[in-house]
Amino acid sequence: MENRKVTRWFSGPLFRYTCKSNVILLVVITVVFCMFTGVTNVAASLMTVEQKGTISEETQEDLFRYLGVLAAYDEQTGADLSYEDFSKGGDVSSYKAAFEVYNSSPAAEEELSTAGFEKTIAKVEGEGSDPDAYVDLFEYAYALRGEKGIFSGDELDIAGMTESMLDSIGISQEDLDRLQEMDFSAMITRIYFTGMGVLILFLFVIIASNGLIASQVDRGSMAYLLSAPNERRAIACTQLLYLILAPALITAAGCCVRIGSTKVLFGEVVPERLIVMYLALYILVEAVGGICFLCSCIFNESSKALAFGGGFAIWCFLASLLGIFGSKDLLDMGMGVEQLSIFNRLTLVGLYDLDALKTIGTGDLDMGFAPKLVILAVVAVCAYFAGAKTFVKKDLPL
């Protein structure tokens, strides 16, 4: 009797078996990826809060003006007015008297009042700063007023003292300005999307792609799949489909967590930006997954498939990790090394243009990410097609 094979492009039973055999891996990677997404978003929000430690120059000038009036009034009258007592509430008549004396003097630049003092304190607190820290700073500045250097004869002030102290320990004013302008939230986002976040997804495609083809050939279980009424193309396409759908599920879950946690932690979210960023991340993962699948189809031994496919994926991760330190964000912060930017050209992750993607939803959209995503998509399609074609044509040690 003629042994006939049923020509199919997709095998439902094989797909169900593949999903079942990889369910633990899929669940674990999805949970880890979602947890990492939430944790990095929390870290970014904490960094944002901690950076709110300074007030505007205008607010500081207003606060120092009020404190200067209180200090001068205390010296002239022997009173004991202070910011601390005023902030506790109670009788404000003495403070009104101090401000009236100032308002009646020719040196008064603007009219001061207890209500204005309360408003200024509220502005300091509203800008996320501790008024006590600025009161301490004012005391140093007030103590140095009118004093001159013994050797230089220059007038001493708190800014000059601070600069001299920084110079003595090797920190320039430019370094300090860069430190204050650092956007740690942006740095964490970059590490997530081009570093540790992609590593989690790369680990999934490395393990899954090896288990779909090479591992089964190596163990001999591929003979049982081929003994069923399926052609090789059906097996290749079915396994390929799983490697397309599974990462989509993981990235979709991560996207939902990101959107939800961003709304809770930051109060606002641009969903279209995050959706496109995760779609681009998915295309990147599929490009690497396609190459891992190709290696799994080329080699009959699982170790060789892991060595070449997994090695390529790990190289993409390591190169992108080094490339982070050559990124524009870190260079602008003064923490990067420009020479390390070369690694962004030596990895597929370099085609994930995070700077351009972050402009989505703004008035200055940069479409530079689009052609790079097209290249990644072409790499994925070609790698999957070549892998399936190789599996169909090659000799199997069955």
C-alpha cells in the first residue's frame, strides 16, 4: 500500500502539543517580564521624585527676601522672629510689624506681607523642596554678607564658597550642572528597552527555537512527528507560527502592565507611544528569533543550534549593553563614552531607535524609527523563510 503524506501548511495537533509543552516556559517568562516592567517603572517614578530637590531661582529670591527682612528686624529690635516660628502659625503681629518697617523704607523693592510669606513658603513646598534646607542656606549667606577675603579682597558669598569646596575635591561647576540635569528616568527606560528587558525576551526565543526543531531532531522525537500525516513544511510552519505568536503574547502583557503602571505612578500616559514602542520591541525580538530559528533548522545537534543562535542573541544583548554607555542620553549627562557608540552599529538592537520612538505623541515627531523597523521585519521574514526552507530540504538523521 502506498505510504501517502497529507500535504498541510499547518498542523493543529502539533501546535497544541507545542503550546502545551512550552506552557511553563511561556508563563515564567511572561511573569518575569511583567514584573521587571513594573519594577523599572516604579524605579523611574522614584528617580523622578528624588530629582525634585531644587526650587526655581525666582522662588529662592522671594524666600531670601522675606528671611532677610526678618533677620534685619531681629538685629535692629532684638526680636526673635524666625521662619520656624512663623511656619508653626500663631500670632503674626510681630511679623506684620517687621514687614511694615521694610515697606516704609526707601530700599523696599516690593511690598511684603505675612500672606505673601505664606504664599512663598507654599511655592517652595509645591516645587518639591524642603524649606528648612533653604533657611540653612540663607543663614550661611547672611553670615557672609559684606565679608571680604583676607588675601584676595574679594567679597565672599555662598556661591563662591560652594565652588571653592567643589574645586578642592575635583568637581567642576559644569559637572555639578550636568548632575542636576540628569534624567535618571530616561536612563532606566533605555536600559529596559535596549538592555535588560530585551534579554528576557531573547532568553525565551533562544530556548523556544531550539526546542521546536533542533532539540527534537537531536533527541529523535522528530521521527514521530514525521510519521504522522504531516509534511515537513507543515511542521516547520507550525513551529514557526508558535515562535511568532508566543513573543507577541509576552510583549502585549508587558505593554499592558507598562500602560497601567505609568497611569498609576505618573498620573498621565501616552498609550499610542507605548504601543508603538512595544510593537517595535516585538519586531526586534522576532528578528533575533528568526535567526535563532534558522540555526535550529540548520543544525541537527541542539548544542550547535544553541551555540550559534543563542550566541548571536547574547552578542546582540552584550553589544547593546555597551552601546548604552555611548548613547546620546548618557553623553549629554557627561557619563557616556562616545567611542562605545560603535557597538550600537554592531547589533540588531541598534536598529531599535528609542530616541525617535519617544517623540510619538509630541509635536516634534521623528519618523526615523520606521525604516529601521522595516529592516528588522525583513530580517525576521527572511530568516524564518530560510529556516523553514532549510528544514524541508535537508537530510535528517532519523
